[in-house]
Amino acid sequence: MKFFGRKKTENEGSSDSLGVKRRDAKNISDLYNVGKELGSGGFSVVKVGVCKTDKSEWALKLIQNTVYKKNKEQTEKEVEMLAMLDHPGVVRLREVVTTQRYFVIVMEILN
């Protein structure tokens, strides 16, 4: 059976019910040039990421998959809240990327 349209590539992804772009990649470095560490906490490390396609700069919140699985509900709530909020005082969510090692929340970087 032939389907119309083109096949999605690995880097295209899809959007969920809240409009959050989600995609899979083998490594985050396939999509972003990963730079210096901006901070860390109990669940994650945040690093600078430069998008390889449009050269825009973002904050990459890297959560190891083992940690994500233990805290999935809490992490998904964070993504949901970021997706719903549109306020100058709250960072903007760009997308979520799942890799072999990390669940990555890509957010606006604050300068």
C-alpha cells in the first residue's frame, strides 16, 4: 500500500497534544553542538547547545534516562508546564529530545 507525502526523518520528530516538539536522536550531539555547563542539580546538568541547522543558542537540560524513568511523572509535568506558560519571566520550551543516554529538555537560554 502506498502512502502519500514524504517519510519523516529521525531529526523531524512530532508534536504531542500540547504542541511540544518531540524527537529521537542517537546522541544530542547529532542535533546540537554541546558547549559549556551552565549549572547542575540533583536530577540534571544544563549545558549550552547550538542548533546545528539554524545556529540558534539554547539551554539543554540533560537528564540521564535512568533518572528520567524514576522521575518520569515529575519530569513530564515540568515539560507540560513549560509548554503551557507564555510569560516573559518563564523560559520558553523549544523541544524535547530522547537519546540513547538522555532525556533532553531544550529551553530558551537566559543571558
